[in-house]
Amino acid sequence: MYRYDEYDQRIVDERVVQFRDQVRRRLSGELTEEEFMPLRLQNGLYMQIHGYMLRIAVPYGLVSSKQMRMFAHIARQYDRGYGHFTTRQNIQFNWLKLEETPNILADLASVQMHAIQTSGNCVRNITSDEFVGVAPDEVVDPRPFAEILRQWSTFHPEFAYLPRKFKIAISGAQEDRAAIYAHDIGLAAVRNEQGEIGFRVLVGGGLGRTPVIGTEICAFLPWQHVLTYVESILRIYNQYGRRDNKFKARIKILVKALGIDEFKRQVEADWTDLKDGSGTLTAEEVERVAGCFTDPAYETLSNHDSTISAYKADSRPFTHWVMRNVRPHRVPGYVSVVLSLKKPGCTPGDATAEQMDAIADLADRYSFGELRVTHKQNLVLADVRQKDLIQLWQEATALELASPNIGLLTDIISCPGAEFCTLANARSIPLAKSIAQRFEDIDFQHDVGEISINISGCMNACGQHHIGNIGITGVEKKAHDEWYQVSIGGAEGNLSSIGKIIGPSFTFNQVPEVIDRLLQVYLQERIEAESFIETVRRVGHEPFKKHVFATELTVEEEPVADKHAVVPAKYEVPFYSPRF
């Protein structure tokens, strides 16, 4: 876990003083809302439907137990008792009073946190893999490079007013778990034939109005040059990115307009002046920053625990949880555990103040006082002894944090939607709850297997619906009905792809039935252990589209007790359509 030095602390302390005076001037009328807006956005403060929302930075997803307790304090003291973890590995609070926001920033500064550059046309929070430092498939620990990029980009005078917001993700593992293909710049650690460490660089990815998968601009960039090469990309974008139309201002539009070859030529021409300059990283500097991420005091343990094996044999719920929520660790005898914030009936990504305090306690007892926030809106205890799994599971279950659904149907990613956001066309959270409740039977979820459902309330794609195996986006609200487009075939990871819309829009109450029909096709067409996305890629979109629109979509609104059913013959009737 990175610890502030005196310079880091001074920066956040001084920012609190500056913002306190800005808020004072706004409340007194010395500043108009138009004048105040860029100042508050630089500190992550948004105006939303119900009032002000504050987005707090959690660099590359790492948070200490002390910081988690501060989130709980903020939820109680200034909000309505909960916070919302986002797809940017940050946390948001949605019900704040303007006059109290300087106090929140001061509280955050006391635990080495801030909200700087979580909004505005600047380099946003650097994101990464939630299993950094512990994943068995890691090529190199990306945390030192993520921290160097964070320090370099914070208050960078040349990149404070870019054409649009700018997002960077870095992965250090063989498998991309940081969605690097959906970012303005994606960095993936690789080794060349000589075994040297470098980065594969992707550019021009992004979702929103124009979804694009990032394009490779450099297959192998020696690690020493990662900072200067990123700087050259930003310089070209800052110079030539459009500023006349915010919908066409992202770097993906510039890359498409120039073509990747011409864009690369311009970047590398600019890089000529930077390549061996002061921004070139040295082994000493990387080691210095890496020293801020010391390994915990791991014990010498065995990977085999007979007690766990015996308990799994006697407890099906525990077996399900281990299967879905427990991940391998590079150190023998340890595992990483995902705490699910997706219990059916709950808001995806939300945690109450009481839960956050309890989660901090779990981190202290079981994971050396550290947590990670995932971009899929869950939390991770990265360093858990295998022999502690039973007790941890029991405690997490009591806290409603042990739903064994990671990577399954009810592990839904969702933005706050129209209940909070002024940009949203439709509600996201109630729809996510409706879908989760309809398919909450855990046996059915395990039968379906790996699948991702992502929901955004509008085309801005805060729920990353374009890269969900099933993507849902709110497009319109007419009278009493909200309308949603549904896409299939999106994916993140090493084989990232953008989903394809299956046809006309659906009402709120029709969407769960649409999901049901898509699953019917999958379960009939899949081969052996084939996942949903693999089946879509093999058979194409047409069978899914045909079945969804084959008969009128009926909506059953009264609850029924029985949620179990048997797979029928090919596409006869919905085989799993419990009312909701």
C-alpha cells in the first residue's frame, strides 16, 4: 500500500485550504455557479439531481482499512449512510451539502486521500488489476508504474485542460483484468524474447457515444520509456484533439481520423525529443517507488488444507463461494477473496457505513489491513490464509457480502442511472435489482456459468455496457415507460469486443424477459462447457435476435414461489421465467 511522503501530504492539505475558500466565495455569492463549476470539478464535486456528488480517488484500487473506515464516517456524517463503488475503482457519495464538502476533503486528507482529478478534462484516476502484486500470472507488479503515472499526471500543467477527460489503465498480468482495451491508453506488461520487461501500448480505446476497442501503437516499449511515451501521446492529443465538439473530442476520434499509422508517426516524432530526457525512468527510481509497496509478513504455509476440503464436502454454499469468490495467490497457503457487493435485491456497488466498518475489520483480521476496489464494483481481500477461509466466509455471510456470484448472472455492473444522474435517460439500479431477483437461484446461475451483464442509464457508458456479454443502455423515457437497447457479444479481457445491438428498444418491464430469452438460446446452443460469449461468437447474433423477437414479450408482475424449472425442447417456452 503506497504511503504519502511529505510532498504528497502537503499537496492534499493545501488543496483543502484552497477549496474551502472557493466554497466560501460561492456561498457568499462572490462566485457564480458558472465560475465555481470548473473549481468544484477539479475536486471531484458534481451537481446531480438531488444535490452534490463527490467522487473520491482510489488510485489503482488500493485502500487501507483506515481509509475504509473514513468512507464509513463520511457516509454517516455527511451522506445518507452508504457509498457507491464505481467502475473507475473509486467511491462516490451522492447526498452532500456544499458547505460541508471542504470538511470532507479535510477528513480525507487526514487518511492520505483526496478527490483531485476525479472529474474534468484531465488525466483521471489511474486504474489497474485488483490482484496486483498477488496474481500468479503476473509478469511484473504494475503498482510502481501506476504510482509514477499518478504522480506525474497530478497537476500536470500541460494536461490540466485536455480536449476531454483522459483515462489510463495498466495491467501487469498475462490476463487483462483492468479492461485496458476500453481506455484512452492501455498498458500491458510483457517480456520480449530476451526476457526484458516492457509494455504493450494500446491507444484510442473508449466507450460512450462511439465505442472503440484500443489499437496497438507499440508492441514492446521498454519500461524505462513508459512515462515519456505516454507524454508524447498526450501531447499529440492535446494539440490536435477537437475542442469544438465535446462528442468528438476523445482521443479515439483523433486516432480514427488520422489512422493509427499516422498517429503513431506523429507520436514517435514528438517522442524523439523526450525519449532519453529527464522523464526516462531509472532502475533506482522504480525501486524507490516499489519500496513503498512492501510485501506483508507472509507465513510459510502449505497449499493443502484438509479442514477446508472436509468442510467443502459438507457445505454446498461454502463450496459455491470458494468456487466463485476465491482466487489463487502467488504465495503458497494464501488466496485472494472477493467480497460481493451484488447480493440480489441490493444496489450493485453500494455498501452501507456499517458494512464498510465491518469490511475494514475483516481486512485487519484476515488481509494485513488492506483492500482493493474492483472495476466490477466489488471488493477484494488480497492476502487471506487458506486456513481462515471458513471463518471469513461465515463472517462475510453474516454481513451479506458472501454471495457466491462473482462472474455470474447477478454480478451486474450498473451506473447510478436516472435516480441520481442528470445525464441518464433511464433508471439503472432498479433494473439491475429486477434482473438479479429474477435469476437469483444460485444453482441456475452456476449452470449458466461465466457471463457479464452491464447496465448504463445513457450512452455515456459509466456502466461499461458496450463490453458486457449482455449490455443494456437507457435510450429514452416516454410518458411512464423507460426504453432500453440490449446488445450481446461485448467482452473485456484479452479478447475484448464491443457488443452489437440486437434490435429495437424494450421497456423496463420487458428487459428481464429479454435476458431470459437470450439465456434460453445460449443453453440450447452451447457446446459442453462453452461460455455465453463463446457461444455468441460461434453461432452469431441471429439465433438470439430471432428468438427474442419470435413472440410477443409478456411481462408477469406477480411473485411466485417456485423459481426452479427444467430445460425444455428447443425454444418452446421460457424455461426459467419466475415472476418478479
